[in-house]
Amino acid sequence: MSELEPGSGSSEGLREAAQRRGSFLQTVKAVAWSFFGVRKSSEYARDVAHINPIHVIVAGILAGLAFVVGLVLLVRWIIHSGVAQ
């Protein structure tokens, strides 16, 4: 049976993972390091064991949104400042 098929226990594992007590700040830190692409394997293993996957999704969406908004603001500033002429 595949891990994604109903009745395979994956929903129980997902519920268990969602109950982890890692802080949201710890999750934001892990997501920030992943945006840069640098992370020690020991810290990665610790994060996988402690952080809540729902926090990872929320922090990733917020970080991605902040990145895109930052780029848009930077481009608008460059265009309006006359530097791009």
C-alpha cells in the first residue's frame, strides 16, 4: 500500500506531526535558512523532528510573499528614481 492511500496510516502521521511543539520563530528561522539554501544537516534533522509542518507552510507562504513584495517595491523605486533611464 502506498503512503498516500487512505488507511495507510499517513493521516495519523500527519496528525502527529501537526502536534509538534516547535515554536513559530524556530520555524521562521528554518524557512529563512532554506531560502538561502544553507543548512547544517544536524540542524535540519533537529528541525524535522521538532517543527510543526503547518507552521512551515504558513512561514513559507509569508516569506515568499514578502520576497515578491520586496522585489516589486525595489523595481518601482528604481523605475521612479530615474536610475533605470
